[in-house]
Amino acid sequence: MTETYYAGCYWLARPEPVEDCARHLEAFLRELGPLEPSWNRWHEAADSYEEARKLQVQTDAPTLTKLLGRKSNRSLDSSNFWLWAGENEDETSAVNGFCGSSSPHVNSVCVLEPPARGPVAERVLTAPVMARVVRAMALAWKPEFALATSEQHRDLVAAPSSDTYVGWVTYLADFRGPVPPLPSSVQVEHVPDRGTLITLTQEKFSVSNPAHVALAADVQARLQAAGLLTPLRPWGT
């Protein structure tokens, strides 16, 4: 089984105009650039890889404002986006999400999906890079919750009644409350004026490693007991 990974950040009921969403996206893509060479060149989607290669997107805020403001990228009061990067068809990364919704029932979200295998995957699916990706999400999007983990681990631990759980790297906004003491092997880093990053292991996290799964369960239990894994709440409440 090839484990597939993603990083995502989430917040609820924070209405924002298209221009603000574009600035958040610009800031996030700017933070990604130094982490991986292929993340410096982003494209729109198309019917084929060759067609999409011709649709490179300049990632400045004015250009992104036009992109997010298209009728096809608007849904009620939110802006939708889907961009991809990669030097060959079999090794692409994607950034997609929704921003600006005032709904208390639909999360705003930004997700990065790196390739599952190949040289790019080998470079980015490491604890330092994934932690920096989640940190970039915290800085650019100001979410309530974010994480990087494998889809297989998410499917193992995510409860239907909750949208927050522990991953390989987990971020919790400061307003959720202080993080309790965690096992000494877990790396805890505060992001000034934002929140806390929690990295379970410096080796590549895998659901096939029982020690990794047990550590995630231990940290999840501690955070739940501290009241930090409650559902998302409307922004500012």
C-alpha cells in the first residue's frame, strides 16, 4: 500500500471578500516556494496535462483576485480555487480550497496534496517540510485548526462527529487554549500571534507503524482531555 499524504487548514464562518482570500492565497504560495522548486510555478486545471501546462498563473494578489472572482470560482459567498504544480504528469502537487464563507455549517479550507511517490515526494514528505507547510498555513490563512498526515491515518482516527484530530503535524490556534504536556519525543513549537505546532515524529509518519499510531492516539487523548479537539466554531466566538 502506498500511503498518501496531505496538509489542510480549516476555519468556520469568517466572511471575507475575494480580495482578502486572494491575499491569503498569495501569502501561502509565497511561503511554499522556498520549500520545493516545483512549488514556484502554479497552473490552472484543464482537460489535459498539456493544456493545463499552458495555463500558468501569476501568484500576485491582483491576478489571484481576478481568478477567484470568476463566476465559475464563486459559490454563494465563497471563493473556490484549484491550482496544480509539477514538471511531469505523474508527479504533481495540488492546492485547492474555499475561502470567505459566512456559513456556520461549511468549513473554509485550504489543502495541499503533494505527490505520493517520486523525487518530489521524497523531498517534501519529511517532518521539517510538512511542519513548515502547516506553519505557512497558520501564517497565511489564520485557521483555527490545521494538520499534515496521511489519508489512511485520517480514515483510521477521524470521528464522524468531529472535524479536529491529531495528525503527523497538528496546529491549534491560541484561542483554543494552552497545549498540555506531551511526550518528550513530540516536538512542540509556538507560532507567535497564531498558535501551536505539534510534530509527532521526525521520521516519516506511517499508519503501518504501530508505534506511530500509538503515539498519535496518546497525544490525541491528552489534547481531548484538555478540551482542544472540539469542533470548529464560528470565527471570533
